[in-house]
Amino acid sequence: MSVKTYNTYGRISITESAIAQVAGCAALGCYGVVGLSSGKIIDTFNLNRVNGVAVTAKGNRIYIELSVLFKYGVNISAVASSLKKTVQYEVEKFSGMIVECINVTVLDIKI
């Protein structure tokens, strides 16, 4: 599946996997995020999930699910909020599409 958009130069198709890569890189750059992990062996075979990032596109809207590992001692709500804003900004800048929803699941805390 891919996200499709149009501009003055023509049609643009971006795969959900490519969007997941951008979202994952943006997430790893956030303070307090140690890593990404799906935590499920079955997700290894899901092509829309890349290292703890699942992307679904419906129409011209993008839905993202992040499964993250946080650093011990950080304020979880503050880091999650910053994480959502950063990923939304980077994905919207990359794709030119609107990110409708980002869900964050904290799988573990690393010391």
C-alpha cells in the first residue's frame, strides 16, 4: 500500500514503509527515547511495520503507531508529547500529507 498525492509536477506515491522509516528516524532523535521495538515476533513479517513503527494510510491521512523504549528517569508524558510533535512534523514535511493520529506505546524503561 502507498500514499498518493498530487502536485504541479505530477503524481507522487510514497510507500508506508518509507514513511515508517522517516518516523522511526525522527523518533530515535528525540530526547528520552532509547529505542524502538515492536515486542512481537509476528510483526517481523508485517511490511507496514518497521522497527516498532506501524503506518497506515487512509485517503490522504496518515496514522502512526510507535512502540518505544524510554530512558529511566524521564517524564513519560513530556517525552511522549515531544515525540508525537517531532514525528508529526518530520513525516508531514517529508510526505506533504497530514498525520491524523500518532499513538505511543511505552514497552519498557531502560536504565
